[in-house]
Amino acid sequence: MEKSNYLKNYRPTLYFFRDRYGLKVSEIEFLFFVYDLKYFTYMYVNDNYRSSRNFVDRNIPKIKDKGYIYIYQEQYMKRVRKYAISQKGKMLVSRFYRILEGKESINKNYL
């Protein structure tokens, strides 16, 4: 019986997604981080995601502009702006998981 090794094809799948969707590896990995969150703030990301403040300031707007996250709630008075992963972002992460689980295949050149 063959053992499950979901991460065996992680890197080839990651680079397939990078090339196919025009995202940086760091952007894809960020989508993994926010995938299960209802919403998140810059502060939450700074406190819980291992990255530089520079990454947060530079990449969250880029990922938003690409349509993978959206503003869930605008900043108002003392309330901070909240973001959420979009349907497009959820579909990307779900497809990534399907490929890792062997339920969907990708171009053989990546494997």
C-alpha cells in the first residue's frame, strides 16, 4: 500500500501556480494563510504571519488588485480596515489542494 505524501509535489505545484496565475510564491503562500479566515487586518497579519512589515504593506494591495482578496469592511473612525479572501482566491487554494491530493493533475513538465 502506498503512503500518502501530499507535500511530495508541493514545489512543482507551487511553481505551476506561480506561472499559470502570475502570482509570486509569497503571494500564494499568503493565500494559504488567510484561506480559512472570515476576515483579517494588517495587524492580525503582522502578529500571526511570519513576514516583514514591508511584505504586508507592499503585497496585500497587489493581491487585492489581482482580485484574490477584497476589502471586507472599510476603515471608519477607530475601526480598522478588514480584508477577506475572495471567491477567486478560495478557488485557487482549493484547486491547489485538489492537485496535492491527486484529485486533479497538472502539466507533466512541472512534476
